Amino acid sequence: MVRKRKLGRGVAVVGAGMSPFGMFRERDSKDLFVDAFRAMIESVDKGVDPGDIDALYIGNFTNDFFVHQSHWGAILADTLGLVPRPATRTEGACASSAIAFREGVFAIASGFYDMVLVGGVEDMSKRSTADVAEGLASAAVPYERKSGFTFPGVFGAIATAYFHKYGATREHLMDVTIKSHENAALNPRAQFRASIADIMESKVERAKAGGNPVPRWTDEKDFLRDPEANPPVAWPMHLFDCCPISDGAGCILLVGEEMARGFTDDPLYVAGLGQGSGRGLHAAPDLTSFEATRRAAREAYAMADLGPEDIQFAEVHDCFSIAEILHVEDLGFFGPGDGYRAAGEGATRLNGPKPINTSGGLKCKGHPVGATGIAQLIEVWEQLRQRAGTRQVPNGDLRLGAAHNLGGTGGTSTFTILERR
């Protein structure tokens, strides 16, 4: 049983900004975070003095490994000219900056601070693919690491279990992949700004230009079935089922609810927060569901006095295509075993009844691990304020959106509900 909890003071989001996501070998974490910070400052409709920021909470997973540098809270406070304000780094694997957001909310709700900067950053492109895989694997539980599991292998095992239990196939994963690429093609900050149809056309044109045999794919799924174009990584995970190596940063400005309209006439409010933890795969009672996510969702829904049917759209942690399917079920948007059907029927598309990952998700927007949680919340911010451009959910009365973030192999999960009143 999850207790119904309320904040002692309301908390509002009044600004948000992020850097482009991608592989930027000539830039470092400080450069990317400054880009995000500047974008956040510019987003505050009535302006803000950065000198009024009381504290910083910065999510970062493992720049310690990726760039051999720790202590990112203090480093970024110095970079932004915000010393001697307190700066705290949070780490929860892929959920690192969602936890930073949560801690920032609590800091304001307690009355201790009035304005807090929360953010996240990761700088992954400076290492080889093998090194990145090793760094990411440090978020798995020790048993999984000793058994040789990497994250594609983990989610390959999860997908196999899901297929066996519910009768889904690789064809259903393709529905998620195609939708994610279509959304990312509309996102100017996404790492992969191309639909599967765009990628197919590009490959055909390159083959023609090089005098090579021209592929004869009939449609997107035919392309994704082709092992030359979409090779296996850890069956049934293929290349286009997997998120990329990414660099990027994001920032959000939080203030006490009673102050919000001094910064914007269109603030968002924190309606619900939840966090849970989970066991390693070897001890999990079911490979097709994450207990940490179910706990986080129950806590957030109870706090907000809402249910999954009230959430109009959501960003969920689709590090692999199968992950999106599991998460929409654990969050209660669809019943167990119905997530893959929902994707196939178009229910999660931009114009569907429950749009999921309008940004393109981790799969296509990119996944700079420590920045992902904040980036998901920034997408919710832009959608609720009707500022998402050509990827805007076609509903002129968006009021409730949510972001779900997962760390490791399900060890940490957060769920955050934002409201536009």
C-alpha cells in the first residue's frame, strides 16, 4: 500500500531549456550545460535574474568514467557563475536528472529555498562503443555484470520473455521504432532527425550514386527485417531497436508556486511525484514488468489524485523498443500484454489517444544518460505550453503530461506528472 503524500508547498516550473543531443566530440559537458542554461533563461517569459537562484541539483551518471572527471555539481556552479551557492550532484543511472528534479522540488516544498536550478548532463562520445558499454554496465547489479550481461542483452532477454508470455513478435517492436523516428524527424534537437522512410530513401540514393545494387525494400518494415540494413545486436534487439551513444544537457527552473506568475503567465505545476526501486533480473518475479515503475506510478497518481486515464501524453524510458511497450503497461496506460497492440493500432502515435514519446524518445532523440530525465520533462513542458512546433500533440486543451525514467536494469524508476492550470 502506497501512502498518499502531498507537498508542503506547491512547486512550479517557469523555465526550461536543453542543448541539441548528438555526438559532439569537440565540445564538453560545460559547453553543453551552458547551452541548456542559456536556453532556459531565454524561455522565462518575464525574465529572471540568475543571481536569484538559491541552489543547484545536477544529475550525472558517470562522467567519472566517460571523461575521467567527477564533482560536476561544483564544476557547473562555477561554470555558470553561481558559486558559492550549494550544488548537489545526484546519481541514479539513467534516472539521475529525474532524481535531481525530485530533490529540487523537495527543497522548495520544504520552504528552505524559493528558486532552484535542476539539470542533467552526460558526455559519452569521447569513448569507444566498447568503453561506453562498459560504463553503462556499471549500472547493472553485480550478478548481471558477472554473468556478462550488457544492456542490449538484458533487454533482449526481457523481449524474449514478453514474446513468450503475450505472443508479440519483432514486427511489433518495429511499430515502436517507426513511430519514434517519425516523431524525432520533427524535433530540431533530436540526434536522429529522420524517419525510417527518410533513411531508406537516403540509402537507395547512396547506392545509386555509388553504382551499387539498389535495395528493393517495399516499406519500413521490409527495411527493418533486412539484416544488412538492421543487423542483430542481441536477439531480438536489432540496431534500430537500440538508443544511441549521446552527449547533451538540459535545465529546468523551479520556484515556489506562489511566485510562479511573476515569471510567466503560463507556469506548469508539479502535480505528482513518485520513485521506486527494484531487484536485479535474477530476483525479479517477472521479466515483463518493472516493480520500481509500478511503485513510482502508484505514488505519483496518489499524490495527484489522478489515474492513468487522466494523463494525456507521456515520455517514457524507451532505451530499447521493447522498453516502451513494458512501461506503458506498468504505468497503467494499457493492460498487461496490450502495449504492443496499442503501438500497432496507432494509439501511441502523435495523433493517437495516448501519444507516447512525442520527442522521439531516447531511441531517436538521444540518450545522454544523465540528461535524459530532465529532457523528458522539458518535452512535457513544451507540449503542455503548446510550443512543440510540428510535433505538437493535436489537442488544444492539454492539461496533464507525465515523464517516466528508468535507471539501470530497473533498479531505479521515477514518474512525474506536470499540470497546466
